[in-house]
Amino acid sequence: MKLILSTSNIMQGGRPPVIRQPTQKSNVELINALHSNFLASQHIDLPNGTEVHVNGNGVSNSTAKGYQSWTGEQDGALYIPAIDFSQPGLAEERSQYDITVKLFYLPGIPVSRRCAHTREAIDLVLKELHVDSIDLLIVSFPGLLFDADDDSDEEEAGATGESDDFDSMVQTWRVLESLHEQGMIGQLGVAEFGSERLARFLPHTQVKPSVDQINLKDCCVVPKSLILYAKQEQIQLLTHNDCNDILPVGTTRELLGPADKGVGILASAPDADDGIQGHVEPQWVVKYTAVVKDRGVVENKGYFALADVGSCVKPQS
């Protein structure tokens, strides 16, 4: 079963603020925003006008609707929380915004799924913002780490248990190029590419990346070799502080689980019927930001994430 997690607009007025220190990585923002949105959605307006808060197990003293009361099923997926895509998106005309999206392919997920995952993620953002295109898509491949002290970053790729599967990156890029040709994406970008990886990658592209987003640890300077190569190829260098593994399995299980920190989506025990049974596996995360061009103001920012829950099938006797 597919679980689609969403933060809604974390810039929206009236919502509890999502506080993130400048040195914190973005998975802190993601997890806090998801948890905040889940809790806000668990408030139920009863017919008599009273409000009841559903607890972590999805049950209150006044209602036993559980997670079904604040989630919603569409097209075989469970949306957590329920989303009404008919609500207005951006406040102004599309031309007034720069929309940037960063798609995180997560560790351990087969490359064969990336085509579907890319389209799912982009479609959700387009539906949420009520637009038909985005200006920039940056993709983050699992296992890539940029070391500002050593620009020959090929050997760093296996540091998180993922091999630097160059062929899979090229294969994935083909999907992105097709979306670019369809007009769905204006520009493409990559993350954690040093000069050597860029030089190896660019000859295999028809639409080369216009942006390379790198994580500078401890405020290190960008290597001169990368600066020169990016300038030569007209690639803009941007920095970020995102986590490489932005949504680990354990964090997802805790967020959706029945414990005090969870929200009662997953069952509390293998034989319990108080939630969904099965092993949860995060598939991808997408972050989107809509900035009003003439004011430089972030009007809409949020995340979607997809997780699969494998069904628990009892062996036949």
C-alpha cells in the first residue's frame, strides 16, 4: 500500500512554526513539519461544534474513527493527512513565481522505480501548486557525498552503503530530459557533483544540468577546480544543507507508529487491528519552494514523501 505523506505549506500563517536553526539539516525541518501537519489534521469538528483531539493511537474518548478520520484514500494510495487538491494554489499568476523542486531518491530503492517515482513526485507538486510546470528540478542521488577538501569525489560515493552506479544516473537523467522536452521542467540540476563527476556525466546528457548543488561541510570553500569547470560549462553552483538520507526507515516507522511520537497509522503489534500491518519502506522525498520573483518572498514551501507498506501475509498451513 502506498502512503503519501505531506507537510502542506509550512509558510502558511496560523500554523505552528517549524523552527530550524541555520546549522540544522533539512530532515529536521521535514520531520517536524510532517509531525506538525499530522497533529493539526487530527483535530475533528464534531456535529455539536466541539473539537476533539485524536491521540497518538488515533482514538479519543469521544470518537473511534482512528486515522481514517484525518487521512484520505485516492487512487489506491493513503494520503496522510487527506489533501483537497481543489483548494487554491498560488496567490498570483504563474509567471510571478520561481518554482524550485528537489527530488531525493532514497537509499536501497531499485533504480527501476525511479521513472514512476519522478513522475509521481512532480505530479503531486503540480497539483498542490495548481501549475503545469516547474522552473528547476534538482535531483539528489543516494550515496553521493561531496567533499570540499577533495574534489575527486568518486571514491566518496560508497560511504553510505550505496555504490556510485553511473549507468543508473544516466538512465534516470533520460527520464528527466523527457519531462523537460514535454515542458514540465524548465531547467535540470544535480547535487553533490564534483568536477570529475561532472566531466564524466555531461557527455552522456542531451540537456545538461544548469545547477550543481553541493553541501559544504564546516563552511569549507568550493574547490577551485570545480569553480573553473562550472564556469566553463555555464553551470551555476549552489549550496545546501540537506541530509543525504533524508527519511530513514526508522524515522518513518516512528513517525507513523503507535508510540508516543507516532500518529497511529501503523499497527501497534503484528496481531493488532489498530493500524496498517506491514513493513514500511520510504521511497522518495520531494521538496518544493515557490518564490515571488519581484519580492524574493517564499510564498509556498513544503514536502511530499512516498512510503510503501508491504502486506503481512500469514503462511498457509
